[in-house]
Amino acid sequence: MNIEEIIVRSGNLPVSEIVKEVNEALGKNNTLVITAPPGAGKSTLLPLTILSGEIEQEKVLMLEPRRLAARQIAERMASIIGEPVGKTVGYRVRFDNKISKDTRIEVLTEGILTRMLVSDPTLEGVSTIIFDEFHERSINSDLALALTLQAQGIIRPDLRIVIMSATIDASGICQALHAPLIESKGRMYPVEIIYEDTTGYKNSYGYEDCAVATAAIIAKAHQAHKGDILAFLPGQGEIQRCLEILGDSLDPTTVYPLYGNLSPEMQRKAIAPSKEGERKVVLATPIAETSLTIEGVRIVIDSGLYKKLVFDTNTGLSHLETTRISMDMATQRMGRAGRVAEGICYRLWPKTSEHLMAERRTPEIEEADLSSMVLDIASFGESEVEALPWLTMPPKANVLAAKELLYSLGAIGTNITSLGRKMELLPCHPRIARMILSAKGKGLKALACDIAALLEEKDPMAESGECDITLRLSILRSNRRKNTLGRWARIAQIAKEYNRMV
């Protein structure tokens, strides 16, 4: 299928205006930065048009920060060219993939690319790697880019790197990578911003509560405006409480949750377009900030909060913190309301407080536990973390803490050990990988895999106040025997995958 036909079949997306310029730039440069506003179509149209200019059999890889976005984007691209997912276009995410020998565009989550680079730094057969929604600056995207740049600089000068985003410090990245910039103006509709004072919305304990405030503003917006509503809350717990508060008060409008631990079926229901004459409300974590298309959204309600992992070098552990979003995140969320028509965005904070908000989010690499990253780098064959071409240099204290942990686990010495290489193959934290590999015999291995899944996934008993892991193991195994897993289904799936791998 030629470029013109792809553009027409995609619906003449706004980003089609730069397709020719992008392909010409990639003919002259091995690195390129592209910016386009939300809804311009960069994630679906550009990979297809880049592939159309490739030599037969060469592949395009595109990195997405989240599993749900990777699946949806692959499905959308496959529908444009009239094929099922897994033929020309496929995806690979943790414990799930749809690819075949014919697949030439693979949409991946970032950790998958890291493992590909570790096993084969040449990336034979791959012509272009696209880093989509790079503004999120996850530790996995920074590591994947550093390893890709290293491979490009040493053994694959022909490997092309494309960085794409809607809200990004384009000039800084272009300067660091010596890359040209191509911008698409897109087709954003105006969005009216309404600031709401939420200090009066408190829970039963008298504390300000974003779930209570969000539910109240949803009810207000639902009555005042037409169209579907997308509300951003910091996490799954707040979404569940907001669902309970709303109850059936918005009937016949349907309220859907949307977060990473939901089953793919429930996620698809949340993002599917509403039927004619119907409305819906989607309560989402930041999973819906980028890439995902939720058609029909005219109203965005932004709690102004999100959860991030913060590493404590004193304890060697990471914990979740609920914190204020940055202005680039607020802009990204607002843009969800202006993709198909004029929209409304309710911000649950006073305008006067915006000067206190950070302009851009902090790259995760500055605050995260680096032990998995350092193990990946050692397996890649690089002994000095600082030697890689980082956009943001990882903190020396966190690198040292990661090395000390990996040394204590037996994963590294002067170089990576044979045990470390086995640990690196497991898609989990090095502490958990070491536990699984230490288990001897079928029974203990099964126990270790169950414990690993319980530690990694959302706790189904988080609200019970009960902290006994043996009780959780008992319930998981009982439900597995009875085939009544319910909320334990994902934990059982992860445990099964670990069992298969070991």
C-alpha cells in the first residue's frame, strides 16, 4: 500500500501534512525529532508511512510507555491497512504479544526493546526505532534510548531513531542528539478552562478528598454540558471511591474505570466510542493522558494529581507518592477535550497556584530505583553506567546503591555473573528474580512465583487492613483450584508466566 492510499484510509489525519517531510528527513539523517499536538495521528499514521519507504523485510519498532496504548495503536494501524493484528502490524508487551513472521511494525513497551538490545545489540533487520510519547521520560525509555544510541554510534550507524511527542523540550533534545525538528500544527479545537475551588470537598474524616471533589464536578459538568467526560484521578483506589460516590446518579450515562490492571476487555469498553444518543464518563489514571484515543470526549476533569514511584536510598525501597502534576501534564490532559470539537476542561485547583507547578515533569531516572537498569546495562556489556549517551545522567548515589544491591544478590562482580544473566532474563525486580531462582524443586518454585506475582501486582486486599501474605497465598490458591479467580486473575496469570519461564 502506497503512502497516498494509507493517508486516505487513515482519514487524512492532520499529521499527513508532514509525512513527505519526515521521509525525506530520514533519508538524510539517522536521528529525527517530531512534535504534534494530541490527536494529530502521529502514533498511527507515521509508522505506516515510514514503513512504506523501507526496504522489503526491514522492520520498524515503536516504543509506547503503556501496555494499553501499545495494543490500541497496533489495532488501529492494522485496521487502516485492512489486516488483523499480528500480520503486518503487531505488538509485544509484558506477557502478551501478537506478532508473526510477516510482522514489520512492532509496537512495544519500552522494557521489551531493552531486552532485545541486550540479546542482540545489532538489532539485525530493524531499520527504524520510534520513541513515542517521549515526554513521559520513564526510566525504561531513557535506558532504551541510551542503549539504542550506543548501538547506533558503534555498530549500527544506519539505524534510524525517531523521537515523537506532543509536549516536549524539543530544542534541548534536538541539540543533545544533533537532530532536526519537524513540527505538525495538527488540528486542535479550542478548549475552555474552568478553575474550581475544591477546598470544601472533604471525606468523612474531614480531609480534602480528590475522589469526592472529582465526583462533585463530574455531576456538575454532566448537567451543564453535552458529550462524554474523561476524568483524571491519581490511582485505582481513587477511581474506585469515585465510582462508589457516583453510584447510579448519572443514569442512563455509563461510568467506566480505566487503569492498567483492568482486563483488556474492560479497557476496550472504556475507550470504545459511545453509541449514538448515549453518553459515558471515563474515570482514568494518567494512562489516558497520551496515545489512547477515547472518541467523543468533550469534557475533561483534571484532579491535578498523579502517583509516582520514589526511591529512598536509606531503605533501598521505592514507594508511591501522590503529588501535583506539572504544567506539561496539565496541557496534555486538557488537549483530550479538543480533539474532535470545542471542549471544556475543569481544573480542580485555583489558577493562582499554577506558578507553583513545575513546567515539566521530572525524568523518572532522577528519582527511581536503578537496580534493574544497572543489571540491564551490565548484561548489555557496559561496565560503566556513565559511559552511555544519556539525555539525563542518572544520580551517582542511586547508581552506587544499585551496584551494592546487585553485588549482594550475586548478580555482578567485576562483570555480570552467570546468575546475573539468569536474573536479567526475568521481567521483574532483581530482588524478586533472585528469590525465584533460589527456589529449589517444583513446589518451592511455584510458591516463589506466587509470591512474586502478589508482590508485583495491585493488592486485592489493600482495603482490608490485613497484611498477612500467607492469607493472600491461601486465597489465591483456593480460588485457582475453584476456578473463581475474579480480582485475583491477573496475579494468577503473572504467577503462571513466571512458572513457565523458570
